[in-house]
Amino acid sequence: MDVLEPGTHVDRFIIKELLYSAGGAYLYEVETKEITTPLIMKIPKLGPSQPVFGLVSFEMECSILPVLKGPHVPRFIAANPLAIQPYVVMEKVIGEPLINWVKPLGLPLTKLQTIGTAIANAAHSLHRQDTIHLDIKPDNLIIKADNEVVFIDFGFAHHSLLPDLFSDNPRQAVGSTPYIAPEQIEHIRLDPRSDQFAIGVTLYQLATGELPFGIPVTLKELRQRHWLRPTPIRHLRPDLPEWFQEIVFTCLEPLAEKRFASTALLARAFSDPDSIIITERGKRSRPDSLWVRLIKGFRPAIEVSPVPQYSPSEQVSNVPLIAVLIDLEEHQPERIKALRYAVLRAMERHPDSHLSALNIIEVPLEGAQESGAAERHHKHRILLEHWLRQLHIPKERCSAHIIETTDMAQKTIDFAKNNFVDVIIVLANQESSGSFLRVNRSTVTRLVEEAPCSVHVVRPAN
Amino acid sequence: MTRIALFSDIHANFEAFSACEQHALQEKAELFAFLGDHVGYGPDPERILDRLIKYRDEGHIVLLGNHDEACLTGPQQMSHHARDAILWTIPRLQNYHFEFISSLPFTYELPPLLLTHASAHEPEGWHYLNNEEEIKLSFKEAEQPIVIAGHVHHQMLYFEDGEKNIQSFIPTPGQVIPLSTRRRWAATIGSLGQPRDGNSASQYALFDNEQNTLTFHRVPYDIDRTIYKIYHRGLPPTLAERLSKGQ
């Protein structure tokens, strides 16, 4: 197929310029009268010399892109998969491709932390929409100026409510070989934790400039990730902390159930590294010896996690992030007890859930250097951690957050939004409440009306 | 014309028919295609046939099903419940009903769809379109890329993969599914009047001819009224029990 010249009309779109020609498609910048924002048109390369995969992945993208929403996917504009010249048009994402950030010496920790959080949040947003990307890699990620990540290229993606055109492809694993999860190699396309593995490979590459499993060509090489432990990040980058390696190597666990239970928990780990328990994964500093590799590779164990029985959104909703608003001035035993029971019931229902205990201190002016502020913060932290300890929840399943603000409701809503909180638990207001620090009626009302999740208002029975 | 309501296996269930008709009109259906088995099992065969005659006269599509055919030829090779229901139905029909049934075709081409009650392969043989072999035979027979059928009382979507194998997909009600005509598809759209997947809500589908999308729907209806009629009009009580259980 010939490259389209600038000025060529394709339905209501006019070709401006060819941006990219590789793999199975051409990418053009296009314009149309009705839309002022920059647009991209993807046209698959057709013909006997093109792999069947190209057209199938184009069909998948045309099916999935229109049903996706949110800031982490390009906005769908139009598609005509049946035309002689099939195409899909989407908004042009303004940002930098993550591949530009892959440097031989790696990125500094703060950048890695920001990117790790952003990719994990973006993946969680997809999983909540019943979609698994299955081709996460630096080439398919764009970082916007506000550090939000946008996924592009949904050609290998799986949407549990749409027919999967790659559902039974015994001949070839679908995805980019350096990044795909072990279960993808064994043709399992239903596990959102597969995206986590690819995020792990991406972060390893951003940290070290190297790919943890190289660029495999044969199936035997591809399957090495079932048993081969990559060179420790800290061997290549001793300046990076153990918690970073712990996070990345958790993502790279060959068995999906040993990874984070959801990418929301992965994002949480990046935002609160103090809560990470460092295991042998994080402490490892030397690569396995040749002898160990030979023994492991002699009779490699190819073990795969069971195929999930639920859709991606159901799977991630089983791993809820729960936030509880705690008023440390609350002393009525029946109210404290009611709140604790509500938290424990919510945690017990979901064994992989995570609890964020929020103590929000209202201050007259945000950011002002008050005398005694540090001491107050420290005192609140001790009390909040004591409150949490009484619940007997394992340390890795909960975290304490002291937030000082002028607007308690807004700060809680922002926290819920930024951390993909699934439910906020808050004590109902009391009629006689007069405390300045108490969660007041307007805060609870605003949370119920404006929070991006469920709000459980707890009131003790009389 | 853009949206086609695909109704099958009404089985003389007027309440289910009315609920789905209303739902389809709300979904902006402009053309109705009735894929056969309009009678049998249910208590309102005359009323349903009268409605379908009107629809046919207005240019909508009405096909023949095996239960309709049995009203003309007798209920040979049917289960005893089906046979009892047909023997109950026949005396209630007028001559013009029989004339209408005898005029109905087995299949209808509405590009890119081939509409049929059972398999597109030997449609007069009433083969169930629910296995790889029959779907492949249907694809071989049909000139259109998408085969739409009823008869099996389950909603299912089948498609041909790159290796020419048949893959199946259980649709979620209300989810719009794009069907690329670059590959072959077959859909069984379920039954309005007698669903058999454990859920008594009516089944139908809507095809958007402009976008090439198929959406499966489930519609609740006044099942108690239908059951009451089955008991009081002398149909076998088992038919009422099956209806309430979605069997």
C-alpha cells in the first residue's frame, strides 16, 4: 500500500503528514472541520506480505478503543474497519513517549517513583474497565506534562465483554517478547496481573537501561522467565534502595498470585515505600551464579497460575483500597467501637484489601509554618498508629496518613481520587458535636455527594 | 435503515413479545425480523400470528420455524410437551393463519446478515446452530458474513479465528459488540418466549446496520400473567413451570 500524500481525503479527514511507519500500520496526523484538537489516524498495512496479526490487532483496537474512557487512553474519534482503506482516528496525545526516557545509566529514583506510580494508576484505570492491555512497554506509553501516563496501541488488548480475536492462538504468544508475562506465553489472556509483569520489565529497563530477560527469539528463550532470576537492579544500580527492587521484583514474579493483588496496590507501594516489607527479593545484590542457572535451566519448571474465573473489574474490586477517616478527638467508646467494627468487617470480606487511615487536621492556612506544627504532626502519627495497631491488621495491609489542610472534605476526596480508593468509611456526625477537629456535617455530606467512590457512614446503634 | 430488532422463538408468549417490542422501539429499532417458532408452548398463538401478519404486511421480515411448520404438517418427531402444545394450538388457528405460515420462507438475506431459524445449512432440517461442525457448514452455505439464528434458546456468539477454528463467546446483555465483516460470525439470539438458561427474562438482539454492531438484550416481562394463561387455557402445566424456571 502506498503512503498517503498530505491533502488526501479519507472520508471526512484530511491527511496532514505521515508521523510513523513501522510494524503493521501507518500513523498520520489528520484534521477535520468539526474537531480543532490534533488527531491521529492509524491505517493498517494490508497485503499478502503483511502478517495476519496486524489486521487482527487492528480489529481488536477498533473494538476496544470506543468503549474505553478516562485520562489514560486516547479519546476515540472514528473508525471505519470495513472500508477498502480501513482506519481508526483518535486524539493525538501531547506528551513524550516513554521510550525516550530509556537511558543506559537509568533514571533517578524520584523519576522512577513518579513513573511507576503513574503507570500503575493508569493500568488500574484500564482494569476497572474490564480491559487488560497485554502490551505495556515504553513504546506504548506516553507521559504527559502533568506526569499522567496514556496508553496507546490496544491491538493486543483483552476486553472481557467483547470477543477476544486472539482467544485461541496456540501457535504464537501474543505480545512484545521482552515484556510479556509468563502466563501470556502459555496463552492466558484473562489475568490483569499480566500487565504488572510488563510494568516490572519497563521499570527495570528505566532503572538500568537493560531488559531483565533480554530479547528472546525462540520459545525456549521466551520461557526462561518462568525460572530465570534477572540480575538484581541493585547490582547494576547500587544507589537505588531495596524497596524499589522489592517492588519491581514483586511485579516480575513468574506466578501471578505472587505479584501485587492489583496495580492499585502497586501504585500504593510506590507512594508509601516505608510500608514495604523488604524480603530476599529486595535484598538480593548479586546475580545467580552460572552453576545455579545451569541447574535451574536443566529441568525448568513451567508453572502457571490458574486462569482467573472473573472479569478484570471483578478481580480488582476484590482487592479494594479502603480509607477510614479517624478523628483522634473522638472519645465515645460506642462510636469508636462502631468505626472499628465497620473497618474490620470491610477488611475481612476482602483478604487482599488495604486500609489507609487518614487523620485530617484542619488548619487555618495551608502550608503556613505554625509553631508546634511538627510536634502536633508527630503526636498525631503516634496516636493514629496506635489506633491501627488495635485492629491487629498486618503492617503491610495498612498505612497511616496525617494530612493538614484548610478543607477536610476536598483533601479526602483528592486522596480517594489519587489513590483509587474504593470505599471511604467515616463516622456520622453527632448532633452535639462542637469540636473544631471533629468531622462536621458538611464534610460528611460533601464526601457522600462528591467522593469518587462509595462512602460508608457509620452510626452506632442506640 | 439502521437498527434491526432480531426476535426469535416467541412461542406464543404475548407478554414477552410486548415487553421486547417496547424495549426495541425505545432502542430505536426501525425494522423487525422474526426468526420463526412464533407458536408452540405458549397460550397466545392467534394473537401473536395476527401481530406478525400486520408486521409482515408493513414490510418487516417473518421466517418459518419448526413449531410453525408443525402446525401445517403435524407434530412428528417432537418431544411430547412440544407435541401437546402444537396439538393444542392447531384447533385455535384460522385458515388465514395457516395461509400465512405456509407463505413464510426459511431464510432471508439482509446484507451483511443471513437470517434463519436454525442452521443455514439445510434450513429445512432444523439443525441446531450450537456446535463447531454445524457452524462451519452454515458458513459454507451462507453468502453473507454474519449468520443470525434462533432455535437453541440461548444467546451465544461464534466467530472464525485466523486458523479457521470456531471460537465461542457468551455475550453480556447491553454490551455493544462490533462485528467486523472481515471475518465470519454466527449468533444465536435466544428466545423471547421461552429462555432456557435459568433466567426467565426474554432474550432478543439488535443489529446496527450502519455501525455493524450487535447487542444482545434481556428483558423482564409479566411472566405471572403468561403462566396464569397457560394454566387456565388448558396447556400442560409443565410448560408453566419451565417458563418460570427459565428451562
